[in-house]
Amino acid sequence: MREFIAFDIGGTLIKYSVLKENGSIIYKNEVPTEADLGGLEVINKVKKIGDELLQSYLIAGICISTAGQVDSKKGEILYASSLIPNYTGMQIKKELETYFQLQVEVENDVNCVGLAESWIGKGKDVKSMFCLTVGTGIGGSYVIDNKLHSGHSYSGGEIGYIPIEGSQFEELASTRTLVKNVAKQKGFAEDKLNGKE
């Protein structure tokens, strides 16, 4: 059974794993994204991790799940928020296929969650579902008749930007905002808390 490297590039962490094509995970780990260093440094970190994993596993391809609006056909970031500077416009598929000489697929992270849940998760017994994620930001994806629907401009489920009471939804209820609010209420420094806590 073939094995793949999967990267999940978020605003806070890069989570990565080696998995079999049936979805079973062989190895997993995570490192801080250090998103403030910009898109190029984030991709350089992915390259370094990939090089290390390729020394221990026979890899058939690389899967990238990433924050931002993604043209999944081209594997390009159409738009990313300021959380990862200089990420908009990055041609991740082209860059990583050239570097690793392996097939690379790139998709929006929340679309990946929706696909995974409809394949082997909570939605595996239904044909249609909506998936809501709460992380550094807030996102959504929807699967109809067992197919991902990303909309006309690859932003079909982007509910985090919906305006609510003068702010965007994710500015009111994302993990980043919740950490900030809890730190303020408890009198802690924000950097002493994380979303898991």
C-alpha cells in the first residue's frame, strides 16, 4: 500500500504525518509555523521536514492542506490573510514538485477536513454535509453527493469572513480571539496560553 506525506499548514502550527492511502497514520508530528517569517520561509520549513521524512519512508506523493484560498487545480494560493505574509500568489504545487520530484496536491485546509470527515470520519455514512472548523481562523466546507464543492472562486465555504456585529466572524470566535479574551479576563500574557489550553 502506497505511503504519502501530508502537511497541514496553519497559522500557528505545521502538522505533518506519513500515512497510508487508506488513511491510517504511520507517523505524525508538529512544529510552530512561524508564519510571521512569511510564505517562503514556511515552504522552506516544509522542504526541510520532507527531506527528513524521505530518508526513512518510501513516499509516493505529497499532500498539502493549507490555510488560505487555494486554486487546487494549479496548487496556488489565491489569497491568504496577513497571518502568513507574502503567501498570496505562492505556487506551492510547482515549487514542491520541482524540489521533491514527486506529485504534490494542494487544497484548502478546511476543504481537506471536510473531505476526510466525509471519507473516514463523522460524515462517512452521509452523502452531504457541512464542516465547520475553529482554529487560528474559522472556516467551512461542504460536501454534496460525496463531492467537495469549493464554489466558483474556490471560496464556497469561507464563512469566517462573514460580518457579524461590525466584525468578521473569525475576529469574534476563532481560537486566536478566544486566547486573547481568556488572557485578558484571567490577567495572563497572551503568549502564555494556547488554543489547546
